[in-house]
Amino acid sequence: MASLLTDPLFETSGRGPAPSKDFYYFSVTKSQVIWRWWKISPRLVDRYSKPGEEKESHSVFLDDTELQREVRMVFGQKILQFTKALCQGHYNYLERLSDFILLRIINYLELEDVGQLGRTSHRFRQLCRSEEFWEQAMRHRCCSISSEVPSLALEVGWRSIFFTNKLQLQKLLCRRRLKAEEQQEVHVYDEVTKSEGSVNESSGSEEEILSDTICLQGAGTDPGLDTNPSCDVGPDLEGDCDSIKFIADRFREDIRFSEVETLVEKRKLSRGVGDSTEPI
């Protein structure tokens, strides 16, 4: 237990009571008591005053009523009683333990005792209300915990789960599971909708490219079109649409015919019929 005692055992600092603005430092080590002060004043007399320091052993401090009076005046009666107990060898080892060890000890107490322990000090109050304590209490008192419970604890807290009965907890987990499935379905639906939109955009761009190609071909001389200069050149929308449709059909037929020729040539080559330039 002696390894838990750090040096200094206790130290604090602060400004003196109003209207004084002097600054004080008080420390208790394993062998002595240290008292320091700094004079802070706008007066010319105190402007060049140097800091002071006083060191005493534990036994001398217990008999020094003047220094005890100054400690009580600056830091209060509780600090004075605590430091006197340290000088007498009364150490509070429980306060010097780490939070991890204290949580392990608290988990062996009954819930009524945990509530009483939380009223003893600010530190124990924080530990008894912490999520770490209630998580350990849940795992210590329950035989098995499903993988969904920790994720639910992030939303409602381990303390709420601890005081929830099993039936209500199963309902909460079921609702959370259904909510997650609905969100996943909505996410999948959004992805499908986005992919369909991208496909529509790509098909629209292909149609635009095809129409541009048709317009470029229509600019030249096509033997299927009537290029008689005696024809009327006036705005005929229906005639233009028919011409574009006709050109598009011709374009598609040419593509199909070239694909058929390519397929037949491949078949001939695979069968070893002869030159691919022979008539079909």
C-alpha cells in the first residue's frame, strides 16, 4: 500500500481572502510541510518584496498554531484537518486508487450500497453514475448479452438497459432491428433509382449522338432522297420528320447488315469453308 503514496501527498494553491491579493502555496510531502507566499500589492513598500517560504517537519507543523491559523484562513478548516491527518499518518488509500480498480470494487456491492457510496464524495458520485460502471454491472449480473445490446446502449445508456426488464428489452431490440431494415431498404431503393437515372441519361446521350450523326449524313447527297432543285424549299416540318425517320431506318439496317456479314464471316472461318470474301 505504501506504493500508492505519491510525493507530495497533498498540494494546493490560491489567493488569500479579500481584500488581500497575496498568493499562497501549501504542500505536504512524506517528510515535511511547505508553505510559500507571494506579496501582491500596489504599494511602493511591497513592490520589491520577495516571495517567502517556510518548511517544517510533520511534528513541528502539528505544534505550530500560527501556521495552522494561516492555512485555515486561506484554504479553510477542511483542508487544515485533512493535512493534519496526513501529518499524523492517517492516509486515505481508497481515494488514491485508480478509477479502474474502484469500479471493480464497486461492482461487488449491492445496488443500495452503491447509492449510499455515491453520496460520500464527488468522485464516487461520478463513478457510480458512469456508463463504465453500469456496463460492468450489466455484464456481471447477466449470463449472456447479445451483440445488439451494446449498440442499443449507445442510444439509451447502460443504466436504462440495466433497469429494463427482459420483455421490454426484447421489444426495444425488435423495433431497432425493424428500423434498421427499413433504412437499409430505403438506401437500396435510392441506389436503384440513382442507377436507373444514370442509365436513362446515358441512353439519352446515345440518342443525341445518333441524331447528330443523322443530321451530318443528311447534309450530303443521299441516293434515297429527292434532291430535285425544282422542289419547294419552304418549311415543311412533317416532311423533315419523315426524312429523318427514313435516314434513321436506313442507318439501323446498315448496322444490322454489317453485323450479319461479320457473323457469317466468323462462322465460315471457324468451319474452314474458305475465303471470307466468297458470296453468301
